[in-house]
Amino acid sequence: MTTTSRWRALTHHHLFWPVAVLIALLLVNVPFTPGFFSIDMTDGHLYGSLVSIVLFGSPLILVAVGMTLVIATGGIDLSVGAVVAITGALTCSYISDQTDQNTLSAVFLAMGIGLVAAVVCGLWNGFLVARMGIQPIIATLIIMVAGRGVAQLITDGQIITVNSEPYKLIGGGYWLTLPFSVFVVTAVVAVTVALTRRTALGLLVESVGGNAEASRLVGIRSTRIKIMVYMFCALCAGIAGLMISSNTSAADGNNAGLWIELDAILAVVIGGTSLAGGRFSIGGTVVGALVIQTLTTTIYTIGVPTQTNLVFKAAVVIVVCLLQSPKFRAKVFGAKGPEGPRRDAAPVEPAPAADAAPKMEVSR
Amino acid sequence: MSATAQTPKAAPRGSTASRARATRLLGDRRLPVLVTAALFIAMYVAGLSRYQNYGFGEPQVFLNLFIDNGYLLVAAIGATFVIMSGGIDLSVGSMIGFTTMFTAWLVERQGLPLLLVVPLALAVGAFGGFLMGYVIHNFEIQPFIVTLAGLFLFRGLCLVISKESISINDASVGTLAQTRVSLGVGDLSIGAVVALVVLAVAAYVLHYTRFGRRVYAIGGNEQSALLMGLPLGGTKIAVYTVSGFCSALAGLLFMLYIQSGDPLHAVGMELDAIAAVVIGGTLLTGGSGYVLGTLFGVLVLGLIKSVITFEGTLSSWWTKIATGVLLCAFILIQRTMTSRRKA
């Protein structure tokens, strides 16, 4: 009985399904790639499929973490892809203008310029959404459309390449045997979790997402919270932009971060954050982003033609959304009542009856 | 919100009424369309005076706006229906890409006659839209995320058909693409004519049929529409079906225009379509707007492209920046208008 209740507690944890999907996806690889889980040490760097999943997934994790907070306030940010492109373009064009591209101060200044531009984009989005009261999809559409144009304007339509060792470190370098980007991601995620879960900030964000007007009436400055959240999201996108351009040592105004906003939203949804706003899970988002990256890697390794990648993604979106839809669950699982309670049944379930039941299947 | 655009013509006379008149003018639903039309005319006149010696004034330059943007017009009309009902459709671009790919594959690789392929492609598009509408309505998932899945799915299906572009050498397609309808001062392509026909049909359906009224009503206030007893589900699903159909038709026109199928055709065209609808004055919250506005929205976007071509020194990315700036300006106009109306 205790194992049953423990099992129930486990399956009802909000991270259970995302993690289960991630593990299942990882296991799918094993028959196709025998050494999938092995990690080798070469030249003092760790190599292996798991490492590369984390390495290539890190920009997505960053963007998705920022997106989580925006979605938690009931908004959405479509402009992150354009912000990625702008940041990369500004930083790379500044570095490429230097005579000595390896100077640390120049690289830091360039990154600063890029990140400031990103934050300004976020400020603009937040201003439109919070002050002007424009729907988030539309407000952020402006930068999504114009931002790529601006990025191309900065790079003059060219792909700017840089040859800077310090800059290369952020997205493609190694530090203490691990890819440096892993440390950046860990730092950002840790700071975000600390700020949202160890202070009242997370609660405020959730309450603004739950009901912006009610939050304002109880004295929460919902406008300020919203603007902050959009700025944070743009900052995360900016850091991701640095990573992407650093990894390829080039800034491509047209293709850098293309469709990353969609992947990020997908990651957030897989992680269990509701698109309606009001609650969020940073951990879930990180797992969600890893699921997407693992899916991409899996498609490469098991030899399915890579072009079906998007079809798989579409299937994942549909399945995840259907599972999250209360109406769908009521129609499909509710109709087959005896099949057993799913994760949604928990709140209405009389707890003693469930404990007394020997098996999950007959508890109703 | 009623769908009618009837504003009393007889404004109160006298100086005391001038403020009331100003308020009424700002509250007029036709204002955004008029602003867009005025903008278009202003841009055209500016273009005339600047590029007079380069043949900008020729009627054919004006008609080319329709020839070069016919597919966008059809796609934007589909998007108008969806946005008018308060939803959004992100799958437009990939549906266009998929249709070009699908038809090219059927015509070139499978050797099916065009007469059979066209209805098939349209049916697939409409069915795709129907499916999305069905999921949106029956499972109450946000349109944004469902059509996002549609975007992935159709773009993915393009790539499943073929990774490389398929050029179309079919004789009937070639003839159709070359056919020009003479208008005296210039000529239009088949695509442009089809687009104008679609425009007329859409204007009729949206403004003069029961279905059109329901679309407005649902976009205005879904709850009230439901309480009035309007068939909410059927209308919503129909709106997405219309959008899917229009996207597929736009795909066919695009295929005719460019005579090939390519998995990367029309990437991001949903943004152009949405931008055209917004610039055309349709409220993004739904319930207010005109199909004619969408036409002007598309024409303004098309004119930006032609002006950039005529200018010669400007690069193509200025199109994106100009679109973004216009989008921003019109969203802000909409915002001030709606807040005035509430006050």
C-alpha cells in the first residue's frame, strides 16, 4: 500500500511526465547507438551524446527559461528569435571591427552592447504589452518581423565571421572538461530559480498571470512585473544569441535563432507550464528543452530521415496539448472510467478510498 | 458588438458638436481602412513624383502589384476570416509551401493531370484547416498552439515529399502561368484575377451572409454569441476551414507564379498575411474590420516592395523593417481607437 501511494505521489509530481518522456527518448537511442550513454575523455574534454545534447540544447534552454516567465504572466514572446539574431549581429560586427579580436575588454564590451540591445527590445515589448495593453502575440510580432530586418541591416546582409578566441569560449569552448555553455545555462537557471522561488517574485509573477487586474488591486505593480519579465526574457534570448553566434563564430541575420521561439514555447508547454498563465515550472521547462533537443538528436541517430523532424515535433505538440486539455481528457479518459484515474483525477479523488484500494485500477 | 458599420452621416451641426464629431470620427469603424487607403495613395503619389522618369506611372506597374501579390492577397483574406473571429492562424505559410510541393510532386512525379490535382490540393488544405478548427473548438486548446502544430506538420510534410525543390515543366501549368487577361491599359495574370474573384466572394460572404455575421459576432464577444444561440462550434471550425482553403489556393497561385515546388517556399508568409490584415484595419481582438482593408494592407506591403525595387540602392531587408514599423503604427492606432470607444 505504501508503495502504491509512493508511486502515486511520484506519478502526480509535476515533473514526472516530462522526465518520463525524456528517459524514454534517451532509451530509444540505446538499441541504435550502443555507446549512447558512454562519455569519453579526450584532450581533457568530455565527449559523448549526452554532452552534445546539453551543448546544442543550451541556447534553447536559456530562451525557454525566459519564455516560461513570460508565459507565466499570461503573455507570450514571439520576438526571441529576432532578438537572438540582433544580439549576435551587433556583437559580431563590433568584434570584427577590432584590430585585435582577442582583447578581452573588446569582447566584453561587444557582449555588453549586444545584451543591452536585447534588453531594449524586451523593454519595448514590455512597454507595448503592459503600458499600452496590446495583446502579447501582436506586440511581440512587431519585433519578430522588424527585428530580422534590423539584424540584416547591422550585418549589411552578409554573414559576419569573427576570429576571436575569448568569444569562441561562450558557445563552443570547454572549461573544467565540460562545455562552457553548460556553466552559463546552470548559472542562469540557478539565478532564475533563486529569484522566483526564494523570493516573492515568483509568486508575484504567478499572481499577475492568474489575474492581472486583481493583482493590481491587491497592490502588486503588475505593469512593472510584466515589463521586467519581458526584459528578462529578452536578456535570456540575448545570451542565447551570444552562444549561437559564438558557436559558429559567425552572425547570420537571416537564420540565427530561426524558429527558436516556437521550440521554446514547445519546451515550456512540454514542461507543464500552462499557456493560460498563472503557474510555471522552471525545472519542467529545462526538461522540456532537453526533450526537444533529444528528439532532434534521436532522429539523427536512429536513421530516420532528418526531414521528418518537423513532423515528429508537430506530433509531440499535438499529443502534449491534447493531454493538457481538460476537455480532451474528460472525453477520452473520462468515458472509459474504469480504466483508472489519470494524473488529472487527483484533486477530485477521495483520498482515503484511494489509500485503501489495493490497486490503482479499481480505486474508483 | 454589431457587425454593421453604419455611422450616422448627419453629424450634429454647430461648434459645440465639433468634439462629439471628432469622437465619432475616431470611433468610426471605417477609419482604419480609410487611413490605410490614404496611406496607399500617398505612397503611390510619392512614388509617382520620385520615379516618374523610370516608368512608375505606367498602369502596368500598378497592375503588377496584383500580379506579384495575388497569392498574398488570397492568404491574407483567409487570415482575415480567422482574425475577425478572434483567432489566429500560424499555419498559412507552411500550408502554402506544402501545396506548392504537393502539386509539384503530383504533377511532375506522379503525372496526374492538373485538373485532378487542383481540387485535390484545395481539399487537402480545407481538410487541414477543418482538423485544426475541430481541435481548437472541441478540445478548447488555444488557436495559437494548434496552428503552430499545423505549421510544423505541413512544413515537415513538405520535406517528407522531397528535400529538393521540384520545378514544374508541365505544359498546362506553363500555359496558365503565361496567360494574360488584357484590361486595355495593361494586363493581369490568371493568379491576380483569381485573387480578385476571391476578394469579391469573401467580401460578399463576410458582409452579406449569415455566416459572415456569425463570424463578426463571435469575434466581438464569444460569450454573447453563444448566449444568442449562434452555432459557435460550427462557425469556428468553418472559419479555420476557410483559412485552410484560402492558404491552399494561395499555394496554387504561388506555384503558378513561381512554377516550382520547394520545401522552403513561403517561410514566414503567415507573418506577412497577419501584418496585411492588421494594416488593413481589422481588429486583432476580432469583431471589426473589412475585407477591403485587407486588400489595401496587401497593396501597401506590395508597394513597399516595388518602391524598394525602384529605389535600387535600398536593400531587401528594409521591407521587413518598414513592415514592422507600419505594423506598430497601426496597432497603436487600433489601440487608441478601441480605448476611445470604450470611454
